[in-house]
Amino acid sequence: MMSVEAARALAGHTSCFVGIGLPSTAANLARRVHAPDLVLIYESGAIGAKPSLLPLSIGDGVLAETADAVVSVPEVFNYWLQPGRIDVGFLSAAQLDRFGNLNTTVIGDDYARPRVRLPGSGGAPEIAASCREVFVMVRHDPRTFVDRVDFVTSVGYGDGYDSREKLGLRGRGPVRVVTDIAVLEPDPVSRELTLTRVHPGVAVADVRAATGWDLKVADEVAVTEPPTDEELAALRRLIEESKS
């Protein structure tokens, strides 16, 4: 449900800076079903990648083999990303807070001696800062949805309101958070993430219980349309091809 809903959100967009993992699954599903002309860009330098199977990393050879072009990492960031030429950045994280800030660096209060040291930022801070919009895909539980991230790896809306503007960030920030149970979007004024949609069979109370802060809820909460047969078939083919 999470992959399908995230893929649907890419319909109508022309380019996507793709993170590895769940975002890559959704972006490749979108290219197969909802946005056949979507240009997938990976930070290793692959532009217009059309992988036949899900890449294991940003350096997976299948990305270069199927890309329209392969450029240097500095060109990807300096020419394509930072000037705001890419529609959507697709990210995931270990922690996310009420203002859409992301943590992929450390869990714990002490940076030098954290409880868990995570893989780090990669290109995520630049993606979050400069893409015209950012979509986030994460599994919904209180350990991930925290009131305040332990470390701000990638800025969402900072402290809310006009924080992004004060920081001079080019992109709009995280406009949609897709989880395995719901969809959240920022309030237009405070920028606090707000529940706008639940997936079939999920109650608003379930989403609140899985969130580590007092979650705001829209006046009208929609229900996500179940996956179609076409979407399920394409997703299963993508996964099965990657296993073979």
C-alpha cells in the first residue's frame, strides 16, 4: 500500500531524485505504471535510469547500464540538484519529527557516543534543501515518528512556519509523507505534519497511537484507494525480477 500510494503521487512529475530502499521501489513502480516518462536520477550520476530490477545501491551497475547519461557526482549536485532543476526528491529516514525534519545520522543525545550510529547523510541534505518538492517514505511507529529528531540530517521545516525561508532553502520541503498506514501533509501555515489520509482498514486512532507526538488531524480524513490489479501485478513483477 505504501509503495503504491507513493508511486501514484509521482504521476504528472517529470524528474525524481531517488533514494535507495523504499523510495526506489516506489519510483520504479511509478515509471512502470503512472509516469512512464519520469526521469529517475541517482546521486551516483545516473540520469534517466531505467533499471529492470531494483538497484542494491546508488552504485549498482544496472543504473549506469540503463541510464540516458552518466555524469560526475559534482555535476549531479552542482548543475542538476542545487539550482532546483529536479521536481521531486524521494527520501526515507530513521527518525522524522512533527516538522518533517529527517535523521539518518545518530540515535541518542550524545553525538560522540550514540546508542546507534546510522549510515549518515549521503546526498539527503541537498535533496531536502533543493528539490522543488520532497516526498518521504517511512514505516509508521513511535520510534520513527518522534517529537524531535535526535539529529537534523536533512531539514524539513525546521521549527515550523517560515524556518525554511529564513534558512534560504530553495525547495518547498516535504509536501507528502507516505507511511504503511497513512499519508501526512504539512499545515499550510505552521508546517506541522497533519494526517490527511488513512489506508484501508486503518483508523485515525491507530495513526495517533503510532505517532510520538500529539498528531494534528485534518477536518476531513480521506481513505486511500486500494491498489488496482495493474499496480499489484507491476509491483510483484518488479520484486520478483529483483530476486531472480
